[in-house]
Amino acid sequence: MGDAVVCRGLVKRFGDVVGLDGLDLTVPTGSIFGFLGPNGAGKTTTVRLLTGLTRPTTGSASVAGLDVVTSGLRLRERVSYLAQQPEFYGWMRGRELLTFVGELFGMRGAALRARVDEVLEQTGLSEAAHRRVGGYSGGMRQRLGLAQALINRPDVLFLDEPVSSLDPAGRHEILSIIADLRDHATVFMSTHILADVERVCDRVAIIDRGRLVVSSTVVDLQERYAQPIFLLEPDPGQAAQVAALTARLEAQPWVASLAGDGGVLRVIASRPADAAAGILPLVVASGVTLARFERGRPSLEDIFLRLVGEAEHAKTEAA
Amino acid sequence: MQGFGILLRKELREQWRTSRLPVVAIIFFALGLLSPLTAKYTPEIVKLAGGGLTITVPTPTAGDAVDQFLKNMGQLAPFIAILLAMGEVARERERGTAAFVLTKPVTRPAFLAAKFVALLVTLGVGVLLAGIATYFYTAVLFETLPLGGFTASAALSLLAIMVTAALTFLASTLVRSSLPAGGIGLAAFLGLAIVSSLPRLGRFTPQGLLQPERALALGQGAAGLLGPLLVNLALVVVSLVLAWLAFRRQEVEG
């Protein structure tokens, strides 16, 4: 199997603002591909370029072997797209909207009705099919978005932040549907929620400031950056001591990165042995008492923060 | 033009289900109904309002009913056309529904054409109902007008309305939201109204069609109509071609 998506030196400028800065990317056919990046990194711009909604300033891209600039209708027959905040015609009923989309893809009659029933079932919207889309909740709207994107059995499905506006239950539902698409289509999912990528994606790319930082399988990425992580959870009410500890940790040569999140300090160590020996004495010296001290593998989030941080640092250095 | 038929069906359903078509039909029908009534009873009202004064008002005729009808179609209907056309493309881009449709296998000309044809149908239904109401009420209150001539007159009125609609439609493809598009449409309508008062150019504007419209409705000849007719048709066609040129490479949000 070849690559479902190929980008070569993709550049997109909006006046003086550079949205994409020479993006090179390949997405293997059949993968569920997580396209990660902080806000403003160029994720949505990439998706809009790959779906033909906008044109690159320079560079080229192909989807399912078709050039995104010149293939027009042939490309749109083979891909589907779900926007970050999908908007539909509120006056239509759910089933009516899916029938309309199916007709645009050339489907007719009994085959179309059967396919509409199938995607309604798949997305859990059968009971709401007769209701006006304008009255759907955010979660239902997202499921409807997924249903309309699936109706043509696309080769490549582009999902732009498909769960970012949903509550945990809604996220769970949508991610389950996406996971079920494995082996049926290539899914290109842009997101900044790393836990979602870890849950459903088999490959991942990280983009920052319009450039590719890394592209790999999720497992490879975690192994490649498999430096141990130390989690320190101080008891509450020790702000001054924790600040002192943070300062001490930052000064250590064996600390690759340090992040505080939800009252937990996450230390990624470049020299694990030194870290194992050095952390607790620093905790004691700072007068911090711990509720938890744990050594584990880095999550995708840790890797993401580190890589994006490195990219930013390299950019600053270059400047 | 792949997808045109499906998009047109959707546009027509939308005109009906969002109440645009029923509302336009009711307004135009009311305007058509009121035209001969206003012509018939205005002198009575003027006399009553005069109190003890003696006011001499000419006896109203079918010509007055036609004048009233054409005035309504020439002055009020274009505002309705602007309100309908200003959001056709801009609103869809603004809301993101344009991106939803344009990522499907449909061409951009089909997207625009379906919208404009649906607009033509809605305004056409309006003019048809207004014409029917005026024609029959004029027959009841005054005399029967020549059917062929009156039909041609109503068709010319529709063309004049469609010029304003097409210019607003063009504006709707050029700007990002409905309101500025409506403003441009209104400015275009007022600009053409000013041009219509110029001695040689005036007859080529939509407002300049008023005289031939009146002559046709009353069964008189309308000599020299071909030039203004073609110019107004060209205004519609050129507006649509420019809308397509603007829209074909436009970046669509969503």
C-alpha cells in the first residue's frame, strides 16, 4: 500500500503571516493519523489545503494519489471532511441532510436509503434522524458531521479537531466511531488533545509554526523518547517550597524538561541514574513533603511538550 | 455544473422551509392586490381628506392601476430582492455551510447557479402572483387589460428586479458578510436610479424600463425596447460572470 497523503514543501502565506512553512509529510494508507500541534501551528490550514478549500502558495500535495490543486471533483469524490465546528443547514432533518450529501456523491434510490440508515446507526443518530438539525446538541451535530463524512465510504477522511468542543462522554463516543474506521479508511485527524491520539491513532506527526517536527508511529515515538519520567506530587499548601524545588531542579544538568501540571511536577531526565539519585535529596533540601513520587514512561503529552519546546528553542537560536 | 440539479432542489426547499418563498409570495400578492385598489380609491380618500374644500381629481383609469403596479414592482420589489440576495453566498461562507457543500463533488459554478436560479424562481413567483392579482382586480374595478401585453410588462418588471438581485448577488460573492453585500446592492440600485434620470442613458437602466412596461401593459407598442432589454439582460449576465470569476478561486472558510 502507498501513501494516502503526501505533502512536499507545502507553503501557505496569508499576507505577511506564514501559515505553513515548507511542510513535508506522508500518511500511509489505512492508518489513523494524528496530526498534532499547538494552537496556530498550521493544522487547520493543512487540512483545508488537503481538502481543496484553499490553495498552497508553493509546494505540492496529493491525496489518494490525486493532486489537491488540479484534481477537483475526482479528489472530492474520494475524500470526506469534517470541520472543527461543523455547520449544516439547520432547517433540514438529520436523515434529509444525509440524503442530500449522498445525492451529491451520486448515490440514489434504495442504495442511498440503505447507506443513510447504516451511517445513522453507526453514529447513533437513528432516533434523532427525523429531528431538525438546528435542534441538535453539540455532540449530536458532531456525530452528524461524522455521518455525512462517512456516507461516501471515503478513501481518506479528514477530521479537523473532531472532539475538541465535546464533553468527555461525547469525546468517547466520537473516538470510538473513529477507532472503528481502522482498516476501512485512512483517517487524518488534526487535534491538540494528546490523550485522544494515544487512544485511537497508530501514527502521529507533530507540527509547530508550520513545519513538521516529527512523524512516526505512536509506539516508535514513545520508544525513541523513552527517557524515564519522574512524577512528584507535593502535599497541598507548600507553594514557596515547591517554587524552591522547581528552581533547584531546573538547575540540574540531568533534567531534560520540567513541567508542572495540576499540582504534579513532571521531570524528564536525560541521565536517569543521576535523576533517581538526585531528586529526593533536592526534595528534602527544599522542605517539600510528597504525597506521591513515581517513575514512569513519558506520555505523548510529555514528548509533545518537549519536541515543541525544542523546536521553539531552535527557532529562537536561529533568529 | 456537476451537482446543479441536487443543489437547486435543496435551494428551492430552503426557500420554502425558511419561509422566504411564502413571505415573498404574500408580500407581492398584497402589492398586486393593492395596486388597482389604491388607484381606484385614492381620489375618494383625497376628497374625504379635503373637508369643506372642493378638490377636483381626475377619474381613475386602468392606466392608473398599471402605474401603481409598476411603481410597486420598480420601487418596493428591488428592496425585497436585495434582502433575499445579500446573504446568498456571503451568509453561507460566514456560517461555514459553503465549506460543507464545496468539499463534496460539486462545482462552484453549480453552487452559484443553483442559488441564482432559486432566487429567480422566488422573485418570479412573487411577480407572477402580483401580476395575477393586479390583472384580475383591474378587470373588476376598471377594465380588462390585454393579457399578452400585461404579461410582457410583468416579465420586464421581473428583469428590472433581477438586475438589482444580480448586482447584490455579485456583492454577496465579493464581501464576507451579508450586510455589506446588501449595502452595495442598495448603492447599485440608487446609482442606477440616478443614471435613469439622464436623458440618453436613462432608458437603458432597470428604472428606464418603466415607460415600455406601461405601454405594453396598456396594449400600446413599445418601440425601441430591444436596446434597453439587451442592456438589462447583459447587466444580469455580466454580474453573474463576475460573481463566478470572483468565487472560482476564492478561499472558503470552514
